[in-house]
Amino acid sequence: MKITEYEWEDIGIVHPDYFQGRGVSCTEWDKVYLGIGYDTRSALRDAIENVATSGCNVKIIKLPRFKNIIVRKGQDGCYYHVALYIKEEE
């Protein structure tokens, strides 16, 4: 599948018990992939890895410049979250 357009969402630091999730119903996007990590960079890379494992070519995707917030391990189970919205070629 070929990605024609994408957009990042900086969700921020969220505890897994309170994370609302993301979806694409009633939007222009075809799919959404989540990334989770101890900091922004690891969350962004996790989202791209999730896209790649679904069979999409991820070479078009560029990393955005979010401020780098580091979540220390064991900080009440909170992690940094990002969402990657994708439009695919039909």
C-alpha cells in the first residue's frame, strides 16, 4: 500500500488506564497508528514501525520536531504517546 498523505498528533504523556485511544471514523483518514515510548523519539519510531509491519512503505514519512520530553522508567506507568494518521492510495 502506498501512503499519499500523513499527519502526526502529539498526544503527550498518558497513563495507559486513562488513554482514550484514537480512530478515523468521520474523518478524511484511512488508518491511524499509535506509538508509545519513554520519550517522543521512541514513540515516533514505534508508530512508524507499526505502519511498516502493516505492509506500507514508510520511506515517505518524516519525523516531526516535537519537544523531547523524557519519561523516566517507573514514573507511575506513564508513557509518551503519538498518533500517525494515514491516507492510502486507492
